[in-house]
Amino acid sequence: MSEPTTNLLVAMAEECAQFRIVGPATFVQAPAFRSAAEALRGRGHRRFVVDLSACLTMDSTFIGVLAGLARKLRALGGTVELVNAGERIQLQIGNLGILPFFEWPRRKTAGVADFQAVPAGPTGKTALTEVALSAHQDLMAANPDNVARFKDVAEFLAQELKAGGS
């Protein structure tokens, strides 16, 4: 059985960057999301809206990328709004103790916008490992309780990079 396909879309609205995730949000999409979000943040965008109405689950790497973005934006007075997050995603993020890093507006749509596919991010093993390591480090920095959860994962990923994991 093959993995469900995920579409990652982005649009620019009046005052924010909007993302829409269709399908599961995993380490596979994390590099593309991080690259697109960092490029927009670098151009001065400080408000990000992520529509999760068609996303049923996230893995720790994708959640870590979201947490890293939220932490950077908070330091600049910005926000990451998670719109239409289902109970499962709220539980996943809540279990990691990082709910307060995000805004949780109650609305059915993230707004009307012209969504475009996010270009694929780096996909080589080294790039994926670097994103996964950074994401798990962000989760540990965001909540000290996550150190026990992800310390071994982070050490494994660091060793993979050191060994030349490409």
C-alpha cells in the first residue's frame, strides 16, 4: 500500500502568507514547507496562516518545523495561525507541550486566495536528515519535556549527518 499523496500549497493574502496542507504532513513535505516559509519570512512576512482542514495527521518532523517557524516569528512579533486543525492534530501538538506557540482562530476558511503548489524542497537524504534534526532540536528547545522524547532521535540524526548520510 502506497503512502497518501500530500499537496502543499501557498498563497499571498493582504497581510499574511497562507499555506494549505492536503494530506498527511510528514518529513517528506517538511523541507519544502520550511524553505517556502523561510523565504517568505526573509521577505518580511510575519503572519502565517496554515489551513489544516484537509490534513489529518502530522509527524514530529513537520510539527518541529512549524514550532521552529513559530518561535522565530514570535521573536519578531509575528504569528503562526493553525486554522481548522482537527482533534488529532491538536492532540499531537498538545502532547508536545507547544500549543501556546500557535494562534488557534476559529474559522472555516483561511481566506480566499490564489493558491499555488509549493516547489519541492531539498529531497536528498542529507537534506532530509538536516531538516529532521533541526525540527527535533526545535521541539526540544520549545519544551524541555521534549528532550527525553527526542534526545535519542536527535543524536541518531546527528550521527547520520556526521557519517555523510547522503
